[in-house]
Amino acid sequence: MKRDAVTVPLTESEELVITTDSSGGIGLKKDDRVQADYSVVGYFSFRVAVMECMAFGGQPFSVIIQNFSGDETWNPYISGIHKAIAELEMETLQITGSTESNFELQQSCMGLTVLGKRSRMNNEGHFEEDSHLCYAVIGYPLVGIEVMERSMEIAPLYLFKWCVSSQYIQDVIPVGSKGILYELSVITRKNISVENIQCKLDVLKSSGPSTCFIISYREHEKDHLIQQLGDYMHSLSYH
């Protein structure tokens, strides 16, 4: 399955998982397209990269920041990342990076990379491929200012962590800027058209910083998942 990650062999049994995210025009500079505190930007940029790493079976151990927004933004970026790390209970993650301090940009810009490790025997799923799997979206697709205005609709990181490790779920895939339909096509390995989708959410809309994600599961596990995921869980099907 195609994922936004790169793997590099480390040993016969272990490999490095590399995931990344970038943010531009979001911050507190006058010319930024979206005005947002840098702690919020750091939080959501890390969220994207760490979710991709975990969905790919990686155990995150380090975060690398490329900061082009100025020295004064470093600590707020770090603060936002620490908030997400605490939600994931991954306090041992190491953070490093660099700031462009020679030249000042007119807009805020930063990049972030997460490094993780996984077993080279990882199959990215708990079950064998099954044509009778069910699908659901956890959270809502939100982008831009919606991310701050509708924060209660964003899938929490603790639920994402639970889904990644749950025995009731086969696969988890974060939804990014390409939307739910695109990611469903990836997870099913099928070319699905929007006319064939049944979902109350907008399946074409950008999910920005992975404010929602898709899970696959077996029908008999649905009630258990509803108990765990509650109103964040939205049915997703196609024909």
C-alpha cells in the first residue's frame, strides 16, 4: 500500500521509517494567509508526520524541525510539539532542528520530520486482506481556519493511537489534503468514483493537518468500535 513514508533498512530485523510535513503561510507574520499561533502550527505539523509514521507501523523516536520563521518562533513550535507528544504519551521523543536566522522571510514557513523504527516483518495490518471489510472515517475533514474554529471535531491523537494498536482494526490511514475519497482508493487499492461513495462527510474536501483518518474493520467488531470512538466515527462505504 502506498503511504507517505520512506523506509531504510537498519538491521536484518529492523528498519527506519521517515515521514514529514511542511507548513507555509501559517503563523503570525503580516503576510501569512492564516493567522495562527506558532504553538498551534507546531502541534499540527507534528501531528501529520507522527500519524503517518505510526500508521506505517513505526515507533517514533525523534523529531527534526526546519524553521524558516525566525528565532522567536522556535519555542512556540516546540511547545506545540510537546503538547502532542504528551497526548501520545511519548515523552522520550528527542527534538532537534535548525532555524534560518540570517534572512527574514515575509511569510512563516517550517518543515518537520519524524523518525521511527519498525520491524521489517511488519505487515501494516492485523488481518489478511478481506473483501468484506467495513470502513469508517474518524473525525471531520477540516482545513485552514476551521482547524481552530472547530477543534472539537478533530479526531484526538489518543484515539488515533488506540486505533493503530487495536486488534479490532486492520488498517489506519490519515486523511490529508487530497481528501477522504483519495485515501479510500489507496486503502482499498481500487479506483473509486465520488458517485459510488456513501458517507455524510464531504469526501473531496481537504482534511488539512490530518484532522480525520480512515479505519478498516470487520462487521462484527462495529459495536465495540462505536463504544470506543463514539460520535467521532462516521460510516464510509462504496459500491
